[in-house]
Amino acid sequence: MVETSLADAPADQEPPESAFFSENMAAFREHMPQLHARLAQVRTPHSRLFIDDDGELDIALGDRRFYGEDAIAFTQRQIDAYFEKPERRSIENLAFGGLDGLENRYKKALSAALEAESVDLADARVDKASHFTIVFGLGLGLHLDPLMAFTSCSELIIVEPNFDNLYHSLSVIDWCALFEGAAQAGGAVHLVLDKDQDAIATHLRGLIRLGNPALIDGVYVYQHYGSSLLTEARFAFHRDFSLHILGLGFFEDELLMMANAVANVKRGNVRLLSSQQQPRTEPVFICGSGPSIDGDLEVIAAQRDRAIVVSIGSALRTLLAHGIRPDMHVETENHPENAANIERVAEEFGLTGITLLGAATVQPIITELFDDVILYFRDSQVPTAVFGNGSEHMGTAGPTVANAALVTLAHVGYREIYLFGVDMGSRQTDHYHSASTYIGLGENEEWAGSTRLPVPANFGGEAVVETMLSWSRSGLEDVLSMNRVIRCVNCSDGARIAGTTPMLPSVLDLQNPPIDNAQIMDEIRNNMRAMPLELMARIWRDAELAKNSQEIFAEFHTILASAAELEDPGFGWIYDLYDLIGEAKAKSPAIGIFLFGSTCLFLGTCWWFDGRIEDAENRRRFRRTAAREMYSLFAVMERRLSILIADTGSCIAGQIETVDSKLNV
């Protein structure tokens, strides 16, 4: 156990105007200037720092006491108990998409190396050190320094709903030392000051993504005081733990998206949703493929002459099978299965009169099936970094097509949005699709993650969600919270979506006059600028990309070659590689995006194995092996990226027909 005592904390705490308080304020001015500005505005906090005649410390709010006893004694007792039985969260197993992806190659190589040396892994992490420590509750902050010493964390994230507590802590703990300690460890101290659980969850995801999500395995979780909000936020963190490592991306996926984007523009006659459009007055129906849409089809049909109807994903077949031809269809995924489903729908019903609003990276066969195509660039994708200059990038357009639809239609100008079949879960466990989709017909398999959790339903009671839909729902809520001008009405009988107004479909009665759907769609298309191949050719900079790629990979190779030769490589090279990703993004956003996801997964895999090796000498040998194997995979990526850059230029110039998206090296 770490021997840390709080008994030496001064009993006669200095008042806020003291030098100690001022030094802490100066530290906040340097490290958290926005919070410093708020702290500087405090004149009379709602509560006060309370020190009795015996030197016992507490926070007083009227006659009530925050701790109800001496804060030092309370915290000492709490951390002693925590150190005996700390709360940690680990990744149970490493699973990556793609049987022969680079990430799985790395995992298999490390497993084989350990097996060859007869090294068995422990069931959980055997080291005490962690990269992240998440603290729910600041109080006076007396627990922070002992926690940082115990966990050896680089990234300390503190969640606190009460601003007064932060203010009082400046008279009690040494924030200067906390900031300095985290910086010396290569990390930072972060504060989330919010009273909204969804906002807290969003902040946590952002800070973990910023602070290297690859190293989340073994995170420490600590709750300092009883609070329903903090308890719920802590529960939500555990519930959504897997979301923190989802969506990082894969090198192979970026190859595919780059090839798709070039092919989609080459088809000709495509338009681009490149900027925010003027507000539109007519309502729009976003129709998803959740099971509840099966009961809403008559309502949609009855009012479709007063609204623009948009299908998303597999809902395209549901609408067409019931005689409802949508005005637009939204797609965002580049999976071949999605393209195959749309091909089948086209054969069954035809797609005449439907405009595709699709990500630039969708499978080219999809854009070929529609007469009218509007493309959009998603943020944080290679084609966006290469070809998207001057165009607005669609943020939060994933992980599902429902997210893409909300974001893109808001950019088209829609302010009155109705959701049908956007269930984000289900009243029935393991049943997430309309009966008229290929899944509902039993021709495709139902999909869902392993987690099943009850959440409040849109019309009362509970719905069941799984991991991906939970992430998607959170994304919808984030977009709505940032776009208050949107009135979003949820007619879906699924999970409750914060920021929407629940409405039973049976009471929906649009009061606007009938609209001319065809004329409106002509207006929308004409408002979009063309994206000709000639423009892509002018934007393309193959020599610059190739040069940046060579220079960036050379830096990766230098770090890995050095680590592979060290007698005791430690883990500094892991942090150096993650920092290098950030530098790569700054130098060349496209190359940085190519490398980010797979590099994070390499680092996370290495961190996961390393933490379960008990013998110190075995661990040293493993780290050298991990660096060598990673070096070889970066060599693969460099060769493949060089080929892609050359092929893309040749394809744009018309010298070859398509860009090969397979790894093949």
C-alpha cells in the first residue's frame, strides 16, 4: 500500500486572499485559463470553507456540512480503504475487425512470441500503474495527490458538479504540484464541471480520446462522495466503457475510403454538400429501420405530401415495400454488405426519383444506382483531409447512418425534423430492425453488440440498447444540444433521445400546406456545388503527400528501432509514438489520419499484453519484441501508402481505371 498521510495538511487554512490561494490561481491562469476567469469572478461563494476550534476542516452551506466530519480524517479513511481494494476497469479481450488486418497481425505476432518463450499472461493487469485515473467528485481535493502517487497516472480527470468546491480547494490543496506532476508524467489534469450526466459523458469521451485512448486498459475509477449525479455518471462510464476505444479507425479502412472517394467523383454529375444552407421551412421525416417504424407507415404515407421523406440505411426497403418512395436516401457506411442490400432494393423496386445523400466514401456501386447524387465529407477521414479544403466537414456523422442523416439534413437547412423508426434500441431484446428489412425477412443476420442495457424509453417504460446504438444515441444528443434551432420530434417507440420531443405518431397532424416535393428537391440539388473530376485533379498533391509520408514514417522507424535495441526499453517510446501521431496530423492531416487508428490499436495491444506479464525480465524482452514487430508493420504501411498515393494520381489522370484498396503487401 502507498504510505500517504493527510495528517500533515495545515489545520489553520489560509483565507482565499492568501499567497497560497494566489499561487493556485496563477496555476489555473496558466493551465486552465477559462476556469481561471470564472474563479476570478467569484466574490461570495454560496458555501464557505469551515475550520472549527479543533482545526477540523469542512465545507459549510448554512447549517449543513459537506463532509459531516473532519475532511482530512474522512479522506484518509476513504483512500486507505480504496488502496486496499481499488476500482479498476480493464479490457477483457482484444478483438479487432478483419481477420487479417494489421491490428490482428500484431496481436498474433505478440501472442506467438510469448508462447514461444512459455510466458503465460495473468487474468488481469499485474502492474499498479495506469495511464488514466478518473475521479468522480472533487470536494476539497485532499484525495488527489495520494491517488496520483498510487496510480502513477499521466492523465487525471476530475468530475465535479459544484463550482464552489473547486473554489474552496484552492485554499486547501497544492494545485501547482498537481499540474506539474501530471506534466512531468507526459499528461495533464482535466476538470469536468457540469451537472448534466450526458454532458459529463461527452466530456469524458473527448478527454480520453485526447489523452490517448489506446492506454485506457487498467483505468482507475474513484468516487469521493455520495451524489446521485456522480453515481450515475460513474455507472455510465462503466456501461459505455467500450465506446472509448470504438471508432479509432483502421489503416485498411482508410485505404478503402480513399479509393471509394476517387471512384465516386469519377462517375461525374455529383454535387457536394459543402456548406451550411439557408433554413428551410418544410418538415422532414427521417425514417430509420427500427422495429417501431412498422407501425408508423400509414402515418408517414398519409402526411408525406406535407414533408420531405428521407430513408436511412436499410429503411429504404421498408418504405418502398409499402409504396412510400422517399425523396432522399442517406448512406454513410462503406461496407460491401450495405452496397449489396441497395443493389437488391434497386432490382426489386427501382430507385428512380430518389436522391442519394451519401458520404464521399460509400461503395461506388451505390452512387451508380442513383440518378442524382449529393456527396458530403465526413470529418477525420483521409479523403476529407485531401479533397475537402473549402468544404464544411460533417462532424458527428457516425457511428450509424442516423447520425449522418441528422447532421447532413441540418446542413441542408432543415429545422423541423421528425424521427420514425430511429429507435436507438428496442422494446424487444435482440430485435432491432423492421420486419420489411432484409434482416427482418430473415435473409440477413441481426447484428448487435454483446452489451444489453435498459434505458428509459421514448414513450415511458424501458427499452434495451446495445453498445453501438448507445454510442449513436449519444451522438444524436450531442448534435441536438449544439443546435438549439432544430425542433426534433421523436415519433419512434425506442430509447429516449435527449433533446427531442416525444410524440405518438397517431397524434401527428402537420399544419403546413401541401408541398411540391419534386420542386423542393430540385432547389436542394441546385443549391449544391458541382464536384467535377477536374477540381479533384487541381486539389491532388501527390508529391507533397509522398514527401510528408516518407518523413513521418522515418520518425516512427527511428523511435521503434531504438526501442527494439534497448536493454530495458521502458514505455517512453509508447508515449513518444502517440505524440508523434499528433505531430503527423499537424504536418499532414491526411497522413496523420491514415496512421492514427491502427497506431492507437498497436499501442493499446502492446499495453494490454505488457500489463499482464508478471516477470520483469519477461516484460523487458516482450517490449523489445513489441517494438520490432511494430516496426515491421509500419514498414508495410509505408509501402502500401506509397502505392496508394501513386495509384490515386494515376486514376485521377485517367491512366488507370480504379484505385486498388486491398492491403496486398
